[in-house]
Amino acid sequence: MKATLIRRVTAVTALVAVGLLSTGTTTNAATPDDTPPRTDVIQVAAGTDGTPTATPQASNETTEAEAAGALVTVSPSAEYTEDPLRIGRVAWTQRCPASRFCTTQAGSGNQNIGFQFYKCTEYALTNWGVNGDRNSLVYNNQNVTVKYLNQRHAEIQSTPPGYFEIIDFKPVWYISLCN
């Protein structure tokens, strides 16, 4: 019980630190537009030896591909998808029903999409963590551990039953809800 409380406090502290949760109360929902605007672009140039180098550059320019964003998908389909969310990402995730694993992602139009999973299967994720903020709050409100897998199906991280966590979905290619 104490470990669960410490882990939840850590998740809430992290949410406050990244601006997804207000410091006034933990029940305030984040706004639908709580994804910070992108302020950096990687610029590729040739180094003195002719090899490519990449450096972050501040830019207000947005390419056509960035404006459209990447299509976020999951296969097989999540058991429930809400697109776009009618409430903030944090509030939506906190309302995760019993026996579900819930999280959100920024969609191609920068709208927030909510996903609920409950079947014992491995889900393939496409473009998760590439639009807007790569970190998302997850709530594992079920009795199995959720495993986050890389492109070779090796476990990167996991979320035990009953935990809220912030997960970097950029390196995650699959999630498994089977123990």
C-alpha cells in the first residue's frame, strides 16, 4: 500500500512538473489544448568532414507534414476509443473504468484521443508519442501488469495493476496486457 501511494505521488508530482496537472488540486482536469507547442526542429547539415550532423534549431516554421501530424493507430483496435476527448487528458485517464488500461495520445490534428484496453493480447502501436508530447499518463485499472515493448518485442518498462504512471511512448512499438 505504501509503495502504491509513493508511486502515485511521484506520478502526480511529475504531472505537475510537466504542466499537465495544476498545483491547486489533483482533481483539476487539464485543458484539451494542454500539449505545448513545438519549438524545436532538427536541422541536418554536413559537418567539416562531410558527415551529416543534426542540431536542434529554434523555429516557428511548420512544415506541411508537421502541421498535419502523424496518424495514430493501434492494431487490433482498442476496445474503446474516444476521438477527440471531451475533457482533459488527465481527467479522462483518471476516470478509467475497472478492468481497463487507459491512456491518451495526441492525434494527427493535435486533438487528444483516449484509448481503453482490456483484452489479453499484444497491441501494435503506430505513431504513438510522435505528435505533441511524447509522454502520456497511463492508468492500469486492472489485475494484470501492462508491458511496454520495443520493436524487437523486448520489454522496456511495465505498469503494475492499480498504478498511474507517465510513459514515454516514443520507443514503444507494442503493449501487452497478458501476464
